[in-house]
Amino acid sequence: MRRGWSMVNRCNLCKENEESANHILIHCGKTRELWTLLLSSFGVVWVFPDSVRNLLLEWKIKGLGKKRSIVWRMAPICLFWCIWGEQNRRTFQEEELSDTRLRKLFLRSLFEWS
């Protein structure tokens, strides 16, 4: 309870699991859809680690070429940025993007960032 507000500790994206950075950025079903899109576009099969820290430490791949390597290195941060923005949009503006619009936002952002 904070300032008279009852705080529900549920993920605002999937409404199922407890909210934590690791859940929101890696394990949430909504987030996992973006990870699947990203990994499949690179032809990569990935076993997800338990934490954001470990994901970033293990986020390496060889043989992509210069341009694809840049996109690969930038991808987790871009995905985190898009998901965190969507989480804030749902929490503070009471609005949400459709799954399709969220995917397009992520792909557009990744393209623009790289």
C-alpha cells in the first residue's frame, strides 16, 4: 500500500505473472513474441537465461558480418527500450499497442537505431 493506493504486483503486459525486470524484459509471453521474431530473423535458436544480466553477458554470436553484427549487438537494448515504453504506456497512460503495432515499433526502432 503506497499513499492510499493498493499496488497489484502483476505484469501489465501479460496480466499473469509477478512483475519483475527479468519477467517483463525476458520471460513475459508478450516479450517472448518479440524475442522469437528477432531470433528467427537471424536464424538463431536460443536458450534464454534466467536474468537480464546473464542475457547481456551471453549475447554473442560470430560470423554475422559487420552490419548484421551491429544490429545483433543493439537488438536486446532496443527490445528492452520498446517493452519498457509499452509497460509505461499501459501503466501511466492506460493505453496499449496491439501486438502487431508493438512488433512494428520494435522492428522500426531497430532499423532506425542501426
